[in-house]
Amino acid sequence: MDHNFRKTDLNNIESAVIVNERSLFASVFTWMFLALGVTTLFSLLFAYNPDLGSMLYKEDQMGRMGISIIGWICMLAPLGLVLVMNFAFNKLSFTALMAIFFGYAALNGISFSAIFHIYSLDSIGVVFASTCALFGIMAVAGYTTKTDLTKMGSLLMIGLIGIVIASLINFFMHSDTMGYIISIISVIVFTGLTAYDVQKIKEMAQYSDGSSDFKKMGVMGALTLYLDFINLFLALLRLFGKRD
């Protein structure tokens, strides 16, 4: 009789973990796809509405176009919002965290509106579809694999730091070759990070207690996968996008 009770308890625990995983992933991917929708909407609005697009650029006395103050804010503010979400996580309510996340997605969309003036619309569509396919494959791989990806994740994080440093250097050097190499490495790093991050989110579900903090972790999981997707898309676009 005791043996049957133990078996039942284990079955209940396994069922609870499965329910938690499904609940968490439903939350993560819902917020992520909504954020991508917000980014797409704002990028299209600022790309094809001249009045909105003109807010991001200004003309100097020599007639040259440059980035306006609003443009710089839209470019730099997202980094600040990500830092706020990470470092003020415990102090922020679920609603506040959601508002910051979607504000971040909107600002990214405004910044990304420039790609519609650089690359052809067909090219952007093909790269976006390719990104969806690659992201989906790696997400499934991260969810189903039995291999611990922790070591791989550590190496990928080192690669990510290298990408950031190299990108800052190339910001001043303007080297096409270096930019091409950075894009190739970015595709490799963010492809791997997608699988790694999905596995981490899956592990988080085992510690679900239904609390507000756990719900907020769903938003942070969405932010993580959103960043993986966006960076993978931009890297592929720089490699394969056809310029107008």
C-alpha cells in the first residue's frame, strides 16, 4: 500500500512539473510574440510615415542628415530599460515590468525602422522567415535535449561579451570585413543561446510556486528569447539582406 502511495505522489509531482512547464512557456512565448508584434508595428509606422520618421533625423547646416536627439534617445534608452528590468526586478510589480518590457519593444521598433530604408522589403521578409525557422528549431532542441547546456551557455556568454566589445570597436572603425565577421559569430552565438535559454526556462518551471515573482520570471524569460530572436534576425539580415 505504501508503495502505491509513493508511486502516486511521484506521478502527481511529474504531472505538476509538466503543467508548470506548459504554463510558463505559454506565458513566455505569448509575451515574446506580442513584443515582436509591437516592435514590428512601431518599425513600420516610423518607416512609412514621413511625419514620424522625420522626428528621428535632422539636417545640419551643410545639408547632411544626422540622428536627432529623439533618435538617439530611441537608440540608447532600450539598454537602460533592460538594466532596470534586471536590477529592479524585485522592486517592480508585474504590471510595471510588463509596461517596461513593451516600452522597450516599442523603442526597438522605432530604432529598427531604419532597416526598411536600407534593405528591400522582400529581403527583410525572407530573412525574418528564416529567423523564425532557425529560432523554432533551436527552441525545440533546447526543450527536448537531455544534455546539460550549462557549459555551452558559459562559452556562448563569453562569445557575447566579445561581440559587444568588437561591435563597439567597429562603431569607430567602420570596417565592413570586421562587421561581416561579427555578424557570422553573432549568428552562431544567438543560435546556441536560443537552445540554452529555452532549457533554462524549462528548469525554472520546476520551482514554480504561483507567486507574483514567478509570473514576473515569465516576462524576463520572454525578454531573453526576444533578445535572442532580434539579434539573430539582425545578424542574418546583415549577412544576407539585399540593400536597396
